[in-house]
Amino acid sequence: MIDADVVTVFVAALLTALATGLGALPLLFARASDRTMLGLANALASGVMLGASVSLTLQAVDRSAMRAWLGVAAGVVFILVLSRYLHAPHRELGLGSLRGDDALKALLIVAVMTVHSVAEGVGVGAAFGGGETLGILIAVAIAVHNIPEGLAISLVLVPRGASVQSAAGWSIFSSLPQPLLAVPAFLFVDAFEGVLPVALGFAAGAMAWMVARELVPEALGQASVRAVVVTGIASFGAMLVFQAILL
Ligand SMILES: [Zn+2]
């Protein structure tokens, strides 16, 4: 077993963050958005996020079911409070060129995905604590898994008027907790192992809430129920298969 050093951990986690930006690239080829396309984009993003939250929950439960449950509950409460705050009437929201309700959705998805990266940053750092080989394996897995998550973010941002470049930028932003937290998690691996199931559960709860409360209802208002269900379940299944192959 080769011991990793701090620089390796930081660089590996930085590369995983940059990979998130690749998720915006398919949007370069997207046609001008109509309502149905927006509904399908929301359904696709829902499936990806739900798939990611299921695998986060499974990883958390593997470590400690009780802490995982606590984390999920805390994640739901967090996003509930955050969205209450953001939904408050007369609040002038802006995110880049987006305004009003579009900015609200964009802010929510960027916030939720950034919070969920915290758990993954801790995961990468803790894996490097178990040796360089394990660390690199997990970092590669997280990097590849970040690409569809960047796509999920871009699918919410671009149809609402954000440029592909800024969607890539926000995708990378949402993964910045990975390099920032991987290093302390690596240095203090024992302390972080204890909170990891809570952090994983927290991320899963926040993501599941975002899907159920924001993305799915919106998708149903834009595309037919059948199209939303088929797209959502197909992307959910694809994300689960993808993660099973990776880890
Ligand atoms: Zn993730």
C-alpha cells in the first residue's frame, strides 16, 4: 500500500470537480427549447439526481443506518428551510443572467448539488486515507459520476436562458467542496469517518426533496405524464446501473 500525500489528494479531487463541467457539453447540441423539451430536461435531471441519491443512501446505510437516517432527515429539513427562504414573496433573485422563478430553480439546484459535493469530498479524502490505490479508484469513480450531475445542473440552467459556458462554470462550482474537503478528510480520516454517513444521508435527503418538490411537479406541467415517467425512470435506472459499474 502506497501512502498518498496531500498534494496528490488535492489534485485528484480538483480533477473530479473539473469533470463536472463536462456535463454541460451535450447542451451545446441542444435545439432551442420549447416547453416539452424543458419538461423532458426536468424529468431527465430528476432521474439522474434520484439515482445518485439512492446510491448515496446505500453507502451511508452501509456505514451506519442510524446516522444515515439522521442525515437524510437533516437534509430534508435543510432544503425545506432554504426553499422557504428563497420562495419568500417579493424577493429579487438573480443568478447570472437568470431572474425570478428561473433564478430560484437555478439557485436551488446549484445549492443542493454543492451541499451534496461536501459528502463526496469527504468520501474522496477518506478513501485516500486507506491508501493511494483506493483513493484514486474512488476519485475516478466520483469524477465520472460528476459528469451526469453536471448535466443535471445544466439541464435546469440552460433551458432557462443560461449559457452553456456559465452552466459548465456553475457545475464546476458545485463540485468545489470536493478539493476543499478531501484534504482535511484525508488528514483527519478517523474523525471524518464518523460523520461520513450523516453527510452522505444529508446529501441524499436534500436531493430527493429537490426532485420531488421542484423538478417533477414542474416537468408534469410541461410534458405529458407518460413522457415524464418514461424519461424519469429510464434516466434513474441508467444512473443506478452506471454507479453499480463504477463502484
Ligand atoms: Zn454525486
